[in-house]
Amino acid sequence: NAGVMQNPRHLVRRRGQEARLRCSPMKGHSHVYWYRQLPEEGLKFMVYLQKENIIDESGMPKERFSAEFPKEGPSILRIQQVVRGDSAAYFCASSPLLDRNTGELFFGEGSRLTVL
Amino acid sequence: DAKTTQPTSMDCAEGRAANLPCNHSTISGNEYVYWYRQIHSQGPQYIIHGLKNNETNEMASLIITEDRKSSTLILPHATLRDTAVYYCIVRVANFGNEKLTFGTGTRLTIIP
């Protein structure tokens, strides 16, 4: 059973470009969470999604950042017009349906964004 | 979710038990204690969680005090691969939204 898959693992962008990070949850999981970890800092919650719905986006920056989890395909975290301060590791996590939930999150290995 | 306090760093000799403390004096009756760890550059990994009873699994043991104001994560026989940042998180198990709020954690270094 494959774990949470994130790609790309490493992404380099120039200032002003767009970054798209993808996350495929574990099989059978319908909840996806995105976290950001700046260099030498802790993980910060960004957004929680279920299929076709954003449930909690309290950690998302107000501008340039968006997330989606379509009915088919992976979840996408999109960063428009990237700036150097967006350089970070972005982690995706998933959890199963409500009735099989033990409160555990399963994390991917992260996508490392470097903005030049 | 209740706030937690952990030591910034700890060392432990390889093969010995690593005991990581966590204070959560404002914990509510319906809040669970979760432990995760993050090995350098990797995604966080779930270790264990509990409500009020002590818990044990293949990775670790979790000891929660009777008043639930603190807990200790025990790695019984630490290996070099246990070097990581360990996060103690207290939260309501709101099935349907498992959002975790990570603090700064304890950086555990296992010494050969």
C-alpha cells in the first residue's frame, strides 16, 4: 500500500513564476492537509481539504496561494508569483474516512521549493 | 487545542531508554496527547497517542500522569535512527478534521 506521494520532490523557480505541488493521498484516504516548513522552523498548518471542498484554510496566506482537491486526481497546492520567502518544504498529509479515523495523519516526504 | 511545553533538546546514549517529557497543564477532558517525530528532512511520523491510560506499541510507550497535566514518551532502547525532533501535540480528536498544531518539539540526539 503506497504511502502519501508528493511531487516534485524538489522544485526551483525564479521570482514571479508559478509553483504547483501535487499530493496523492494514501489509498482510501479522502482528507488532505498541507503544511509548510520554513528553514529551521516548525511545521505550520496551511489548509485542509476533502474531495472538491476546502474545509479549513485558516493557515493559508491571503494572496498568491490556493489549493484544490478535485474529484479525480491529486491535490494541488498552487503558489503564484513566487517570492524568495516562499522557499520552504511543503508537506502533505492524509487521513481516512470519518468512521475509520484514529486521529493519525500520514505524511508524505515533502516538496522542497527553492525560489531564486 | 491545549499548549504544550517540551525541552528544546536532549541527548541519550545508544541502547538506553530515551524519556521525553511534555507538559500540558491546560489539557481538557476530551483532548488526546499525540506524539510525532520528524527525522531530518523527512515527513513527520506518527508514534503514539493516548487519552488517559498508558499506551504501548511497537515503537514506544506513552505514560500519562493521573491528572493528565504531563506525559512522557519512552523509547525503550534508543538507536541512532531515533535521532529526530519529537513533537508532543494535544488536541481534541475531532474525527473529520485531524489538523495538528506543531510546536517547536524536542531535538533528541542519540549518542553512539
